[in-house]
Amino acid sequence: MSGNFAAVLAADAAKWTCSVCNCKWDDDVLQCKACEIGLKPGVSQADIDAKKNAVISMFTAGAKEGAPKPTGFAIGGSAAPFSFGAPAGSSGGGSFSFGFGTPAAASSGSTGGSSSGISFGFGAPAAASSGGISFGFGSTTSSGSSSSSSGGFSFGTSAPSGAAAGFGASFGSAEKSSSGPAGFKFGSGGDTGGPPPAFGSGGFVFKPEAASENKSRELVRKRKKQLPASAMPQTDQDLPCHVYVMGSGECEQLGLGDAILERKKPHMLAITSFGKLAVTSVAVGGMHTIALTASGLLYSWGCNDDGVLGRTGEENEPGVIAALQDQGVKAALVSCGDCHSAAVDEKGRQWLWGAYKDGNGHIGFPDFKVASRDKSVSLTLPSGDKYLKQTTPVLVPDLSDLVMLASGGHHTVALSRGGDLYSWGDNSVAQLGQGDRTGDPPTEGDDQAREKKYQAWKKGKVQRLYPKRLNDANVFPWPSHDRIELIGTTSDCTFVMTSGLETYGCGLNGDYQLGLNTNSEAETKWSKVTGLGKKRLLGLCGGNSHTVALDSEGKVWCWGKAEFTGHERLDGAVQVPRQVAAEAFGGLKIKSVSAGGTHTVACAENGDVFSWGRGEVHQLGNVPRDVEDFTKEEKDSDSPPLELSPYLITSGKLKDKFVVAADAGAQHTVLLVWTGEAGKPGKRKRVSLDTSAEERPKKQPRLIVPPALLAQCLAELKAADPSKLSDIKMSDL
């Protein structure tokens, strides 16, 4: 027994140990089969790839016609040639051919070239045929091979106009009309107005987008975090965080000062920027950001043209919103639009500042001092110019006990604890959910009549700036006993989820961003998003032309303009909610989602963060894509790639850190990264709410005494008369 045990130990000692998961493997195994990450000592990823490519080349490498292939598998005969990894040769009529990875010859006697021939091509084009049957896996069936009497089936290709079937053709592509038999596409969309197929959710399509997506999944497999338990937060409520930013700072959005106008990868803002207070949440608008600290203070930075920062002073560095601080207001919620900002304090009261706009320019900001509720705040500058904006936070009357807050581009919605929904702002595309929309400016009538109509139209827009409670049963289509449990906004849409787990939306729908399987300029009525079924949602948001939702199982759903949805599609639109492939996130559950104008960010359960969409100014954080494997040309590139599927943001500064949440703007992205502290906000240093930043006690300068002088003083002290020192305490010296 002992001898056998010793033999086992000896055999085990000869195995190599994976540096990632500590599994042991025989010497002939080059890569860990458990985690699929760790490599045998002395073996590089390049070695693994070279071995894979060598195997692939055995089956796909071409060969000269008529010449024997040195590798591969081939069985041939004059009547029915069969080729595996090599081109099929010529044969007589009525033959059968199988081609793997090579083209079938286009001769009268070969497969695919005979009126009665049958051909099968894997990864290769089928030759023209007048009446044969062809099957192509990952190949293109040419138009010449399809006739009124022929039948073709292609796997992973677009079907021609004749009688052909496409298995896994591009999703949502339109089928061309044909006089021949109708084509069949497995996993592809039908006409624009029709529903997607019930069976299949995409296909196997050889195209550049798919190659990019495969690289993204490979990156997730190699780089996703495996943090120890000590580095994982035990709760997701009010965690103390540091703030990281990336993207463009041309309009002061990054908050890094004048010297830094761009960050390709996440960069941390100094904690001194927030008075050494930890940040617990962040809201990002079009060109500005507001951070909420553990003490309830708000810090803002970014473009302040419309007063969105709620303060004066430097725009390119975080600064406390003193108007709230001076009144002892502690914020609990914050949201940002393109030109306005909003906050709810710990008492459930609403605060508001900035301005609202539409396609015609400024609408203004509600003047709550006017009883008629039809006037905008107007600021007159020394130059005589007037601006319709509010530069410091004001308390919104008649709103209380608020528990949720969301801002679109130029509209705001809030939900009370009792389930009452309030909306205000721009209503040009019915995004307020009030059952109608603001029309275009009047153009008919003479000058006097048109001016009168114009003033009435303008006044009506200003009236929409005042919060309105939506309690009309004729407006809400859901059962009266259902309460609203979740609210969300995109740039020009509003969504709600009810207690019946049904989701409804209204507003702009030109790119199918409402997910209704039909598009329109605007939906004035609340419409059910049936594609989400009865899913409990944790988040709903979106950009200019896409929408993203997070369900309680950690799954992400996205729809709207295809290139922003993460579904590996560049053209067209995703007309109904569709789950982003779980494999794209490496099987991780997602904890939070947020969207900017053209991109989305999602935070995973392990502390990783993903981005997708268009990020022309580095808001995706994907230059270089892999910080551990890149070229100088990639690092220096000013043309970030489009991410058609979720990209795992790699960063040396975030390698061992846990990203709690993220938010996105038009040209920048902000991340909240856990500090590692587990204490409550009260255990961290606070700044008194009734003390301005300028009045805070400053640290006294340290007095440095030269050693020679100190020695002289001590000698004089020793020689002094002790009676004269009787009233002096040594602690005073």
C-alpha cells in the first residue's frame, strides 16, 4: 500500500500546477482545462495559438489542382469524389461531392456543376449549378446557382433571390422579393414591419462583427477578475468609493483641470477634490457630473453654460454646491440631464437647477414665485442679454416624500413613496407621459394672428416646466390597483414598471427605442413593452436612440438602434427587447447598467465593468483593448473601435479593484470604485454643513527648529533659575 501511495505521489509531483486555479495537469497538457486561463510553465499564449493554427491549416489550407494534399483526409473515386480539406476533382455527371473548407470545382462533371449533382461545401462557395442541390456551411450561394428548378440551402449566409435557404443569416435583414420560391432564413428577421422569428435568436454569420465579438469574449475569458473575498464588498448600499473618469474633457467633463483634456483609460480624481469625503453615488449629464458624498454634500464639475453645476467657480474641477450646503441640505438622490440637474434631499424634497430646451432652443426654467405657473426664470446680464436659466438650486414646491428620480435629456420624472408619478420639462415627443405632445410652432395666419398663436404656443411649453402629477386613469392603461415601482428615462423616452411586473413606455420611437416592434415619431400613449414579459426590472435607462434594462436575475436587455445594443449588429434596429448574450459577460451577473448618448456601461458582480456602442472620444475605455497585450500603434490610436458587443474594460489602475457603479454622458464615462472600507458614513470624516469651504479650519504650518538652536535653548533652560519656572507646566513647553 505504501509503495502504491509513493508512486501516486511521484506521479503527482511530475504534474505542473495551474497558477490561476491550482489544478494539476500532465506534462502533455499545455493549458489548464479547468479555468482555461492558466498555461503550463514555459508555454506562452503565442505557442497555444500557433498549435491551434497548425491544426486548422490541415483542414483549410488550399492545394494546387490535381496535386495530392500532404495533410488532411481524402477519399476519392471517379464516380463520387469525397474530399476532406482538399478540392473536389472533376467527375462525371450525376456525381456527389463533399468539400470541407475548399471550393467545389465548377465543371460539368463535378459536384454543383451538373444538372443532377449534389454538393456540400463547408466554409466555401458552391459553384454555379443549373439544377443541382447545394448546401453551404458558412459559404455564399451565388445567384447563378439558384434557378426556378434548383434548391439551395446555405448555413450562415445570406440567401440569394432564388430558391435558397439561409440558416443563421443576419438578424433583421430584409428579404428580397423573387419570382422563385421564397427563401428561408433561420434566426433572421423578416420584413421591417413584421415580428422576429419565434425560433432562433440570431445566427452563425461569418463577418467582421462576429470576429470582433469573438475577440471580446476571448478577452473576458482571459482578463475577468477573480478577486479574493476580502476585496469583495459585502453590501451594495452606500459603499464609500473613489471616482474614476475617462473620455473627453474638452468641455471640462473630466474634472482633471486645464492640463488634461482626454483620458483613454479610467483615471482617479483626487480624494481632496471631494473634501476627503468618500463618494457613494454619481450622476452624469450630457457634459457634466455630480457626485454625492457620504455626508450628503454634492460636488459638481463640467460645462456650466446653463447653470447645471449649481455653483460658481472652476468648472474643470469638482466643487461643492454651496447653496445646498449653506442651508444644511443633505442630498439622498441626484440626476442629471443635458442642461439641468435635480436632487432629492433626505426629507424627500425636490431641488432643481439649470435649464430645459427643445429643438427650438431654450424653453427656460420654472419661476416658482409666480402663482400663474406660466413664467420662466429670466436672468439679465450687465450686457443686457437675458438667459432663461437657474444657476443655483431652488426648492420645488408641492413635491414631497420622493423616493425615485430620473432625468432624460430635457425632462425629469419623480416617484413618491405613495406611488405618485410626476413629470416636467420638454414634451415635444410626448416624453412626459401626459397623454399629448407639444406641437410645432404655428406658421399659418397673418403676422398678428401668427404672433398671437406663437405666444400661446410658447406659454404652453413653459407651463410644462412645472411638475404635474399623473393620476388620470385615462392616461395610465394599467389596472388601477397596480402601483408604479420603478421609473427610468432615455434621452427622449420615459418608462415605468408596475407592481404587476409590466413595463410601459412613451416618447420618441423613431429607432424602436420603446421596444414595441413598431416605430413612430412619438408615442403619446403609454404602451406596454410586451417583449419584457413579466420580468422584475432593477434598472431602465437609455441614450439618444437605444434603451437598456437590467432584470433581477442579472440579465441585460437592449433594443433600439442596432449598433448601440450590444447584439453584434451594425445596421438596422433591434425592434423588441432582446437579451444581450450572457456569454458576452463571461457568464457574470450584471449588478447595474447606465447609458450615455451612444454607449452603455454595465457593472458585474465580480467588480468588472463592460462598455459597448460608439465611443469616438474614448468614453468606452477601449484604447488599447487589452492593457496586457497591445502594440504601440494601438495605444496611440485616436480612432477607438466600435464595440458591437460588450467589451471588458481593462485597466492597470482597476486590475485589483471593485467597480461598484458607473454612469455615462455624451462624451465621458464615470466609474465608482470601492475604497475597501466597510465602515458607515458616520465613521468617516465629515465637513460641517454650516461651514463653507472657505471657512474650514486650516492646518497650522509646522515649525521647524534647527538642531543648533534647539540645543542652545535646552542649555539655557537647564541653567535657568528653577523658581522662575514653578508656574510653568512642562506640557506647555
